[in-house]
Amino acid sequence: MDDRHSILDQGAALQLQLQPCRPLVQVGFWRGARGAAALRLAEALAFEMPADGRQVAGFPDGWAYRIAPDRLLLLSDRARPLLQECRSAVGQDGAVSDIGHAKRILDLDGSEAVSLLTRGIAIDLGPAGLTPGAFAQTRLHDASILVHRLSPERFRLLIPTSFAAALVDWFVESWAMMQY
Amino acid sequence: MRRLPDRGEIDRARPLRFRFDGRALTGYAGDSLASALLANGVRLVGRSFKYHRPRGIYAAGLEEPNALVSIGRGDARRPNIQATAVPLSEGLEAVSQNRWPSLHLDLQSLTGLAAPLTGAGFYYKTFMGPNARAWMLYEHFIRKAAGLGPPPTGPDPRPAETLHAHCRVLVVGAGLAGIAAALEAAREGDSVLLVERDSLLGGAALSTPPGSQERAHLETLLTALAAQSNVQVLTNTQVFGTYDHGCFAAVEEGEVLQLWLIRAERAVLASGALERGFVFPGNDRPGVMLAGAARTYLNRYGVLCGERAVVFQNNDSGEAVALELAQAGAAVTLVDPRENLDAERRKSLESAGIILRLGSRITAAFGRRLRVVEVSGARDRARLPCDLLCLAGGWSPVLHLASQAGARPRWSDPHAAFLPGSLPGGMAVVGAAAGDFRRVADGEVVPETGWSRPLQPLWRSGEGPMAFVDLQNDVTAKDVRQAHDEGFVSVEHLKRYTTLGMGSDQGRTSNVLGLALMAEASGRTIAETGTTTFRPPYAAVSLGALAGAEVGGAFHLRRRTPLDSLLREEGAVMTHSGLWERAWYFRENGPDLESASCREMEIVRSDAAISDVSTLGKFEIEGPDAAELLNRLYCNGWSKLAVGKARWGVMLRDDGYVFDDGTTARLGETRYVMTTTTAKAEQVLSRIEFLLQTAWRDLRVQVCDVTDHWAAIALSGPNARKVLAKLIGAEQARDLPFLGLLETELAGAPVRLIRVSFSGELGYEVYCPAQDAPSVWRALRRAGAGAYGLEALGALRIEKGHVSAGELDGRTTLDDLGLAAMASRKKAFVGQVMAERPGLQAKDRKQLVGLTAETPLSSGAVLSFGPFAGLGEGRITAATWSPSLGCYLALALLRDGRAQHGREVAVHDPARGRLCKALVRDPHFLDPEGVRQRG
């Protein structure tokens, strides 16, 4: 599962792909210094700091998820020295940790994506809930995951590497159940 | 009984074959099992719970108390299913229950002869002695004689899943009121989820004849509903529970068991009302049926349940049934205790050929299958031949879901029923569930109920034996009276003493009757008597549905290390350790666990080997206050730990007991990496995050979980340095001191090496990014390292006397484990104050010791110096065979253990039937001075 991995048959109403590891860092800001440091980081990566913990901020080839008041997850879709970029922007006003190997990306795409996800996560995926451009941190079975809705039918899941194989199995089995 | 050619919602073009007690029968698509049985002339469907009396079909839905059958075969068999709630399907197999040898000849019905002796509570009074164990003997026979269908013995083979749904408005029940409520909410733009137990929408309107106003109204509503895109409809789905925060649980028991967890901002309960009968002798005979049920079978399923029908009502709802039965060809008599009836209605009924007996009541029913009823008026008494008796004794709103949410039911005299009390915010009850029994066709009505004439409360219409209140549990009017006379006057006591209202029907037709009789006996009103507490589930739910897909191997999601695939390729036999899958032993070292793990221990003690320890918790701690955080968390000090060095630490819980241990290395001035035990990783992280977000908000430090980012490989053995030297150079390998940290490259991967030992040998922990783990592992193997698994890892640490999960069980203190000297006196740390409690300082606490023996020792075995009593003097926490020492070893917690070194202790393992002797000694069996690990 080291390469882009298509889980289900082509042509199915759902495409499930396990992506390779990507640059991913966690940034924490010290209380009181958050404003200035976050601003420097946002300027360096060219994104607008999300106002709340639901909306994803995009930057060229990447995404910023505000996972706590003082904490960001930054994900890049291409190889780049994200850790160094963030460290130089944050300076002494926070901490930056590389967790690129800790998470795998699971992409769901298709008209059945919502139906499949409702079998595992207790988040409202309707129009009043997780709208495109929003994300949520939740649990799927035993695993803590982050769900990013890219469009009405496309979702990006950040899943713990150690759970990746089991979660892929879970999705495949749940998909089979849906076809029952 | 017969099927009518021109009525019903059934699809006569789709005949379905099914079996009942082995007899081949045919029904139609759209039938329920009950309607198909009735259409085939089957009157006798079951035997009663206690007296084994013959019973027929009494109702048409979930309120059915009698017609319990087993459905399906093998492990897919479902016992105690109401035939009225099962949609007919091709090949369905149903079997009657609680009879021997057959339904028609049930010898157990002889127990009915003893009925005068076996009233309420007779179990409790009769089967009491001669000792407490005797009940186990009696129970075996009682359960055989009185019971329901036996459950299957294997797991439910039906696939199951759990689904989550969200909506602004949940509407429970799709009768006319429910559909109207859903439409209203939808028109306001709300997202609506409409849930209906039945396969069709319409509720009671489906029981009305073709062309009725209710049907016309239903068609209008359904057309409007279909035009609403914001309404999701779930049919065949029963909402069975209300839970906190607007959460409802529902189940669909189809080919796939589906458990729905529904979160709604608002809920409209349109769950309808259920009819009830009257109490009189013989009211349980096959052929006695609720009037509404007879109407449903007639109009929905096209089954005329009797040719000579008597309808007994105390409210208006029986009249329509009488009319429709007469129009279908039955000879009908209407019995009503009320005298008055307006001329127009009288004319309407009489012109349909219905014989009216006003001011009368049914006082008894006779026949193994109903043949005669006794009708008593003020001045006369008569016997009427009949084969169908329809009871219309009033309606009980279905309040369960509202009551589960905290709405206490209130009694209404005009309705002769409990109505929903004060409802929680966001919840509404509509239609019959709210006491609105109006039918669309009615004109002038009584404002409260919607009926044209007031209901005449009537609970017991005849006196005598075998007058049943609760048909499912064989509770009679006499039983209720007896319970009262013996002091069980509370409704909760009444329920438990008599079993009134228990079972699969949950007393839907009997509860109000029982309460009314208790009120009568105690001289109170029904309102004063009250009702029992409603708890979920409202309807029976298969355990398989509650378990969902999370059964067997899917009970937990298994975590796999980055080396998982490689280790399997290398012949590792895997085992579960918490959620993790870990290499237990390697086949290259032996054919089985015992031989392989012993060989692996020998390799570690004599050469060098590697083990996958990626499961250790790993947290990166960064910030100017990182050292202060460690100082507060751990009992030992961290301020003086140099960059490039590591230290073993122990942390306590708030209550002073030992929480966890692990090694933390200093990566830079403000950066550390902490490891925890595999078992406590999540708890430790959660604890630190909690403290940083609450008590220690002043600390400038981030804790980042890098457990999955870094793989970890333990390299152990006297030749470990030589192995390492081949990969990083002899100089670097030589210069890395004990508890030193080195960041370098190995096999092209960036690695962190920490010289630390869990086995007691010269050892290193090699940390590398997860994706690089296979190449690092292969390089270490190529450099000469063997491989060892979890079994050897655990045994090696016992030989060394290192504590682990067995000893860190939340009940041990630092001193218990011989670690009291670690606690710093120069700083404060979590648990410090509580660790000073007298109870944690007591001299007779259990302390860590080692045991050696000539025979096998096992975890959990009890230790004692004298005769065994209670929990003994201590217990074994971990045990193994030691190839190095040639004997069995164990770590144990023993009362005042350090003072017992050199003594012989008895070891009792009742679970395995073992009893042996062991020698108490120091827990550090091997190299207590630590020469080897510092080598």
C-alpha cells in the first residue's frame, strides 16, 4: 500500500484510494504569541488563517486544518521541505513536529461516498452539517480520523498509519454490505 | 375464516409458499405471517406461557401477545417472534413454541389443572428449599415447562451494520398524523426523516376499506410527500429508543440487520394508539381478537376472520368494524354497555343486518376454539353462537418514546388512557398518540377524544376463573387481586410479582387493564395508581443488530506496525497485544511457541537479535518549558538531563499509584522524545493534554503524538554493538554510552539510536521513520542480528526483573515495586502528595519479589505461607521458563515481600488446578549489577 492504491473496481459508484505519505506537520503556538506567529506562517505558505475549527484553509498544493485553538495541521500534496518552512516561520513562538509518516490519506470519491461514511462516522454529512470545504475530527470504529469534505461527493480522510490496513478492510467490507 | 376475493393490499399475482409446523401453506406478497395463517384457516397458533392454553391471533401488530413463533432455521432461527410483525416471504418457515409433543396435543396443558395452586408468585413461595442450591434444580424443569422458544446457540449469521442519520425533524410513525407532520416540516424547509415500522405508509388508514375518506386523505398526503425532496422515508424500521441529546435508535430487521442511530433537532412522535380488550372468563380463546385487528385483516389483507361475529365495544370504534364485517358477509351482533345510540346510527347499523344488544356486555366465552359467548344485560342473559369475538375496549396511546425521554404520562378520564405528560424541548406528540382518536370520516365529536359518544370505562366485564389480564404471561384478574392482597400494591411491584407487562409485547394490551384492576382493588384512582417506567427498547431487538458488524475479528480494528508485512514474510507468528498485531515468535527459531521463544532468548543472551517494538507510545515534546513538563509528570528529575542523553522515568497517577514508565531522550535544548508502554500510550497522551489544557496552561510546550511516525526496533545481545558497527561504523557504535542518544543514518534512513536495555543485555532502540522501517530491519538482519518476538521479549524482561503491564496494574506504588528511591524530594510532581497517604505507606503492602520453582508457574496464581484463604498473601504477575537459569521464574506481589526473601511459599492456581512450592527471592534474577547492559 505504498503507492496510490485503488481499492475498489474501476467503474464502481465509489472510488477509494490510499495515497502515499505526504509532507504533514503539526504546529503549536504558544499562548499570547499565536496571532503574530500564525500570521507569519499564513503569509509564508500563502493561506488565510481559518477563523474556526471547521473550515479548511487551502494554500498552493496544500491544506491547513485548525485542529485546536493553538494548533494547526499542515498537509502538502507535493514533496517540499514543509517542516523547515514552518519552523522558520514560527520561530520561537511555537513548536513544529513532522508527522508525515504517522498519517495516511484515504480519498473517497463517488455518489455513494456519503452513504458509506454514514456507516462508520456519526457526523452530519447533510447540507446542514459537514459542507464542502469543512473538516471534522472524529472516530471511525477504534481509530481517530480527520474527515475533509472536498466536494459533495469527495472526501479526504487522514487516518493513523497503523490503522490504515484495517480501515481499508473496513471500507471494503462495508461497501460489500451496501451491495447486499 | 376465508380470504375474500376483492379486498386487501396483497398482490395476488405473487403467491408465496411457506410452512407452519411443517405444513405447506400459501399466502401472497403483502401478507403478514399472521394474515396468511388466518387466510389458510389456521386459528390455533401457540400455547400460553404458563398454563399451555390454546391461543390464536389476537392483534395485528406489535401488541400481539399470543402468536409467538420461531422463524427460520439453525443459527438464523429467531424465537419468540410475533407472527403479526413478520412480513410473509417465499420459503418462510415458522414453528409454534412452548408445546409438547405438538401444538394440537400439548400434554403440558395438564398444568392448567393445577391453576388454582399456581397463582401469582407461586415460584417464590414454593421452590424455596431445602437449600439455596435447590433452585438450580427446580429452574431446569420450570424453564422446560413454562417458557418461550429456545434461542439459537450460534452467532446470528445475518449480516449487520450500524448507520448514522441526522435530520432537523424526525417523525416517528407514518400514519395520517405522521405524514401530515412530516409534510408541514418539509414545507418549512426542514430536513425530515420519516420512520415507519410497517412496509407501507398509512398506519391505521390502511385498515379502512377501499374508498374510505381516510384512504383518500392518505393518497393526497402521499402525493404531496413524494414531491418533497427534503424528506427521507425509512420503512420496515422500528424506532425503539430515545436517548440523550436528541438521539434515537431504530432497527430494520431485513436481510441485513440495520441499526440506525438518528440525531434529530426536533422529534414528532406519531406512534399511534393500541387497542385493548376486556377481562372476562375465556377471553383468551382462539377466535377472540381485538376489533381493530379484525378490521385490519379484513381491509388490508382481505381475510374475513369469522362468519358469525360478535363485536363488543365500550367506545365508538367498534361500530365501523361491525359494519365492515357485515358488508363482507358476516353475521354480526354489536354488544355495547351504553344504552344510548342516536337514531341515524342505529338505522345505519340495523340496515346492514347488525343485531344490536345495547346496555349489555360479554361476560364469558366458551369453546376450545370460540363457539359461544355469554351476553349479559341489566335484565337478561343469553348465549350467542359465534366464531369471532371482536373486542373494542378503548385505546392506549403509544407513549413509550416520549416517556423514555422523561415525559411522565398523565391519566385522562375522557380517554380512559394515559396521555403524554410534559414533553421535553424539541419533542411533540401528535395524532392518536396524543389522544386524538378522531377519524377523518367523523362529524360531530367529543372534543377530547374525537368520538361522538363518550367512552364508558369498562375493564372487567365478567367474573370467574381464567379471566386474563395479560395473555402473554397468563396473568389473570385473580392474580392481580392476589398481588394486592399480599401487599404488592405498587405498580412496579405488581409487575414484578405477577410478570404483568413483561415479555415481547411489553403489556401493550394489558398494562392499563392491570392498573385499572389494581386501582379498583386498592380503592384508588388509576391516576393515583400510576404506571410503570418505560425503558428502551420499545420493541424486541436482535442482539446481532446491536452488535452490528463489530463482531468476531471485526470487534476491534487491528493496528499494524510498519514492519507487519515484512515480519509475516519472515515467518513471524502474530498475536494480539491490545489493538496491535505483534510478532509473537519466528518459525525460523522453532516449530512452536515454546521452542522458538526459548531459542530466541538464547540468541539474545548469547549473540544479538532484533524485535519490533514500534508499538511503544512515542511523543515529541517541544518548547521552552518541556523540561518543566517532564519534571511535573515524572517522579524523577529532568532538569539536568543533557542533550544527547536519555533517562528512564516513572510517572504516578493523581492518587499516588504508579501510572506508567518509559525512556525519554533529549533531542535538543527544548526538544525531547518520550516513550511510554504500549498499553498506556493513549492514556498518557490524554492525561498530558488534559493537564496542559487545564492546570498547566502557563507552560509553553507542545506534545505531539509520533507513535505512528516512528518505527522502533530493539537490538539486544552481547554482539549488538558489532551488528551496529557494521551499519554505522565502529566508532559511532563504540562511542554511544549507556543511555546515550545518537541521531545518524542507517541503511540510508535517518535514525535515532538510544542505548537502552529492556532485556538486561547490551541493547539499543533504533527509531526510524515508519516507511524506512523495512529497510532498516533488513539491514540489521543482514548485519547478523537474529529476530525475536513478543514472547521472548516478555520472558527476557522477567529474567531481568523489569516491571511491565502485569506489575503496573494501577494498584502498586513506587515502594511496592522497589522504586521509592526514584522519587525526587526537590520538586513537585503528579501524585506526590497522595503517595504519602498512610495506606500507601503501610508496611504490609504487597511488594515486588521474584519466585523460582521446579514446576510451571502462571500469572494470577495465589501465594500463601499458610492455608489458602481469600486472596492469600499475594499473586503472580508474570511467569516464564528461563533457559538461562534452567528453572521456572515469576514476578509476584507478596505481602511484605522484601522481608520474605529466602522463604518457601505455596502457589495455588485454581484456574489450572496447580499447587506447588516456590522460593521467594530478589526479582532481579539475572545480572542484578547491570554489568551486561552496560557492557
